[in-house]
Amino acid sequence: MSTAASIQEVAVVLPAFNEEKDLPNLLARIRETLTAQPFKYQVIVVDDGSADRTAEIAREAAAAMPLRLIQHEKNSGLGMAIQTGLSAAMKCADMVVVMDSDNTHDPIHVMEMVAEMEGGDTDVVIASRFQPGSVVIGVPAYRQLLSIGCFLLMKVLAPYRGVRDYSTGFRGYRASILQRLAAVHGEDKLVEESGFVCMLEVLLKLRALGARACEIPYTLRYDLKAGASKLRIWRTLKRYLAVVARHRSSKTEPALMKVAEARA
């Protein structure tokens, strides 16, 4: 397993699809928050076939902060954007943070993730809505119910020690655990689900590797989001069930854990 070590560089992955309304504010907050930190940082914006000014905004920001833009020719879904971002980020930093691009996540929590990663034997740090001290503002009731339902489902079917929030998009990964995941599944198979359920998929794959996870409380400011939600709730519910069923029935999980232990 991983050992505690100083984090020298953090790559912040921002999967983005038509985020021209929210991306400028988020990039400004990241620059203001992370510039003076003891670690280096780089932002990787993955423009997933946007039809608005998302790519142009990223290019403009690159003149004032360390930012790399990767573009998909067509919209391929959140999962594929995260796949692209994780693949690029794990090669250029020793910690990878994934955030939503809609300005609902505060980059101030990145420092807390870094502290957790440096302070213990942790591979994944999750900004969780279900930790004491967390604050959720402006999130529609149906989205809160979906998150609670996912937690209850996982608690019964695939419990992961230290994890309560399985669906949040705000997480920090040790780059070495992503590299181990790539060694087992293939670098182009870190994420295979295209939609929002990809966040659950990644956790289930990490669980099979024996990756150690912890959570921190955070403030989710859905009221700061200017753009429209892209979540399709019934499609997402069906995919949740399909992904859980696939991983529970998989005969490869014990083998994956042996491979992970051999590579540790």
C-alpha cells in the first residue's frame, strides 16, 4: 500500500461541457486559492465537445495560470471526460483532484485533501456530504435523495470502509493508485461509464484494489451554479443498479486484489 509522503504537485481535473457561465468564476477561485500553496498545481480542463465558449475561456485563463486544455471533438459524457483527465493528470502530478466545473465546489478543500494524503496511508480523499460539518446549499431534493439512496444501496451491496458519499464529483486521488488501476484495467479503461454513475464505478474499481479511502466535510454551493443541471435521474438510477450488479457478479475482483497486492 501507499505510504505518507509530501505532495509536490497537484493536478486539478475539470471535466467541462458547456460551462461558459460557471467556468470563469471557478478558475479564478482556483488561481486565488492555490497559487500561494507550498505545492505546485496545474489545471487540466477537459472540454467535452462544448458548443459554447468553454474552450476559449480555458485558453484565456492559461495566460494567467498553469492550465492545459484537452478537447474532445464531440460530447462523449462525463465519464469519458474524467477518463481523459485522469489519464493525463496521473502522469504529471503525484496527486489528482477532480472537481465539478460548475463552480459548486470550493477549491479551499484541496488543501485539506492534500493534508489528509500527506498525513496518512490514504489513497483516496472524498469531499463528502455525509460527514459532520458538511453544508449543502441549494441542492434540489431529488438530487439529495439520489445521493442518500446511493449510499444506502452501497452500504448493503458493496460497503467501502471509510466511504459514505459514493456519488460526489469532488475527490483527490494519489497518482500511484490511479497508475495501479491503469495497470490492472488498462489506461483507457480507468472509467468506462459515460454518465454520472462513473463516480461510483471508479470507487468500486478502487475498492477491488484495496485502495484506502477517507472523507472530509465540505460545503456544496449549488446556489452558485449558473448553468442548467445535466443530470438525468432515471437514466442514472438504472446505471447505478447495472454497475453494482456487474461488480458484485464479477469473478475478477479477488484476482484484481491479488494483482494489486503484488504491485504494492
